[in-house]
Amino acid sequence: METKLIIRIVGVLHLLIGVITFALINVLPSAAVMAPTFPNPILDDPSGQVVANIQPAVHGVAGLNIGLGLLFLIASNMPDRSSKRLLLLGHSVLICCGIATLSINGLLGLTLPPPPLWIILIAAGAFSFFGYKKGE
């Protein structure tokens, strides 16, 4: 698979993470219908204070993922292969750190992101590592 294509796929995956995260923090807490489906301390707070406290941080994470996605889409046009490989290696390390942090949160009993975000995050890391090792 071509390295340029892998970098673009990773960019699109980060855009998806950013958009989904932004939508989840703005839409899901206000949807009282979904509360029984997704048992979560954020949704069980009738005052909305929990959402109000974490919303700015989640907006920041969503914005960083959107920015990272745009960065990857722009960087896919880099001319040399070694720079692309280093970009993908750095991204693989970044994803490993993120997954480790989320896993520790899970072990501590804290709230975890929904499964679709885990899947997208793992797919982005897998594509990056594949592109680093086997990209053309």
C-alpha cells in the first residue's frame, strides 16, 4: 500500500474521531432518551454540571483530533519517503500512549470512550505502524 494513501486514511480517521467526540459531548448528554441505553455517570447527572465541567476539555480533544487529521492530509503530499515513515512512526507512538492512558483509566474504573472511538483509534495506529513498516 502506498504511504501517501496510508497517511490520508489516518488523517480521515482523526477527523472522524474529532467530529464524533464533538458530537458526543454536545448531543449525547442532552438526549435523555439514550440514558438507559448508555449507563454513564455523565448522563446520570440531572443538573448537567458534569457535562459543563468537562465540555471545554472534550472540545479541546476534538479540536486537536480535527487538527491532527488536517495535518496528516496536508503532510501526505511530502515528497520524500523517509519523512513520511518518521511521521507514521511518531503517530504510532502517539496512539500507543493514548491507548495506554485509556487502558489505565479503565483499570481505575473511570469512564471510557465508546467502542467506535476505540475501533477508530486502534485502526489509525495499525495503519500508521503498517505504513511505517511496509509503506512504499
